[in-house]
Amino acid sequence: MADAVTPRAIVRAGLCIGCGGCATSAERTMRWTRHGLREPAGALDRAPPGFDRTCPFSPAARDEDAIAAERFPHAPIRDPRIGRFERAYVGHVAEGGFRAGGSSGGLVSWVATELLRTGRIDGVAHVAPTDGADGVFFRYGISRTPGQVAAGARSRYFPVDLAAVLDEIRRVPGRYAIVGVPCFIKAVNLLRAQDPLIGERVTHLLGLFCGHMKSARFVDSFAWQLDVPKDDVRAVEYRRKDEGRPANWYTAQLTLADGRQASRDWWHLADGDWGAGFFQASACNWCDDVVAETADIAFGDAWVEPYSSDGRGTNVAVVRSPELRDLIAGAVADGRLTLSPVDSDFIAETQAAGLRQRREGLAYRLAWRPPRGVAIRKRVAPSRSGLPWRRRLVYRARFAIARWSHRVARAAQVTGRPSLYVGWAGAALALYQGLIYHRGRVGRWFDRLEGIPPQDG
């Protein structure tokens, strides 16, 4: 029998994403797990009022389709991969330093700043860097000026939670926007329906396309592989921008306490293949929203040519609310934004790998190894029929890498032997890429098993 939907049941089932929506009272706070993720602490067996309806992974909560139908009832375009929307674009910000200052085309910071400039909001809750002295490099905070918004630009693949900013929004009157990944945006939407104050004050939601969330151990891995003391790290740049190189050539950079910097391209890292799932949060295995289907507007990277080769960065944007549709259209007409309209197929192509993982892969995981203790309910039905063995093993490999990377990194940390993790990660990545790219003995063996001709070159 499944347990009652309490914070403890969600945590034990591996469904807690650490959003902090349930930790905004004296009974519950947020804490770090031993694997560098966020989770609630305190009275976990007593569910806060409405918890089963506000936790984004609760089976009793409304799904993304239901939320979007209520929020965007008149959206003219409806696509099962992208959700409901008014218009979609590809391009970048043409004015100011937004494009140069962001990881991609600068649209996230531009929209947040424009909402502030035009008086639509009084503050925007988003992730910004800290001084890193306590090993925590990013936190949610509320920006009330364009300069503060700019300081929070760029990608942040680090665990954060909303608990503190939700408390501030409750304490300080005003209108607020929140920037977040799909599950966080869903959590805020669910909370707005249960908490009248949050419902009144959170007026805009800006979503970020998401492949999965990483643990804080990802930074430890950078430090181990760059051969710097992890306790000396004060700042992390996951995607250092270089206009002379393609946008999808990621470079990690660490800044140390003495000001020195160390960097390395992701493809030279033992765990540098994002799709392999190193340090992925468990709840990400059970998510079916890639493109923030419940946000007023959602942003991603244009991971298709010719845009992915443009080192200056290019966004895709899916506009769902009529208000932001008109805001964007006006800025395009004024030459402030350089955007071209695209259709849902284009958006889906830029996120093809993520959509496979959250559709076909999720269906397989639900049939193969569903969460225990919570009767999870998703928009994707459990299924493994018609899936070739190679694809099944790819999904199993990702699942195993996500799970064991936390454990092996923990062992490396406790024993003081980083090579334990780095060696394991290199072997795991070779196996995974053998399945994906038909490489090495593993790939050739499965080619023969499935009757696939040998690959030339």
C-alpha cells in the first residue's frame, strides 16, 4: 500500500526536488543532504495544509495540462510536447549588454528587467551568485533594480530552493516575478492556488527549459578534475562564454579564494556529457515537463544549427500569456529584440534529447522501476513495448549513472580519494557513449545483437 502523501513519503520515494514550497513555516526548514541536494527538514510526517495539492510531484496535485488550461485558456496553439502558447521565437536581445552578459541570447534578464522598468512588478526572484565562502555558490534572492537582475544572469546548475524568497514575498507587499525551472514554476502555480497572498503577489512566472538538476557535488567534480582544492573555490562559471567558439562548447571555470582561475572544456571532463545524467536529482527521473509549460513565458537555448555554432548565444522563447505576447511583439517592432517566429516543431527539435528522456524514457522507467511508496501519476503512461534493447539499456545506464554518481562521489569525498570518482565516471561515460554512439566493444556488440551493420570510420 502506498504511504500517505507527506513530505517524508515524497523524500523517501526520491520525488523531492527540493523546491522549498513546503518549508515556509517554523515546523520545516530546508537542509543539505549528504549528496549535496536540498530537502525539507523538521516535521516531515505531518503534511502542511494542502501539501498533497502543492507538492509538484504529489500524485494528488494538478498536472501541467490542468494548470495551463486554467492559466492560458485562449492560447491558440496547443502541442503535447510544448504545451499551450501564443507565439514562439528564436533570436536574441539587440539592445544593451543583455546578450553579452547572459549564457545565451539574454532574453531572460531582458524580460525580467523590462517588467521592472515598466512597473509591472516590484521585484524578481531569481538565482544569483554568493561569495562562495561557505561552499554554497548560488541562492535565490529578490532583485529590485536592473543592476541586481544583471548580476544574476547566466546558467546556474546548482541546487537552490524557494523557501526564503517565498517568505520575503509574504512579508513584503508588492508584485513579484519568479524565474525557475519547470518543477519550481509548477510548485509556485500550485501554491498560488492554495495561498491567497502568494496568489496575489506573484504575478509573473518566467520558466527555464530544463534537462535535469545537478547536485552540489558537480562543483566538487570540477575541482577534482581541475586539480584545485575544492574548499578554496569561491565562484563557479558553468558555461563561460566565448564568442569565438560555438555556443554548445561548454567551458567550466572556477575562481579560487586567491583570485586564480582554472578552467576546462566539458568534453575533457570524465562526467562532461550532460545527457549521461551525472549528479542528477532523483526526482528528475519522474518529470515530464521540459519547457516550463505552466510559465507565462519560457526560455531555452537554440540547440540547432546555425544557432548552436554562434558563440554569442541564441534563445528560443515560448510565450504563453497575452500580456507578454504583446510586450515581446512591441519590442521586436521597435528593434529592441531580434527575434524570428518559429513553430512548435522547431522548439521541439532544439530540445529533442530532453523530450525523448521525458517521454519515451519516462514511459520506460515507469514500467521498469517506478518510485516506491507513492503512487506517482504522470501524463506519460508506463510502457516498454516496441523499445529496442539498446534504447532500454541507454535509459537504464542514465538511471544508474544518476544514482551511483552521488554515492561514488560521496565515497571519494569521505576517503579523500578523488581519483575513485574520476576513474569510475570515465568508465561509466565510456559505457554510456558506447550505447549511444555505437562506440567501442560495447557498441559493436549491441550492433551485432540487433543486426545493425558495422559503422564505417
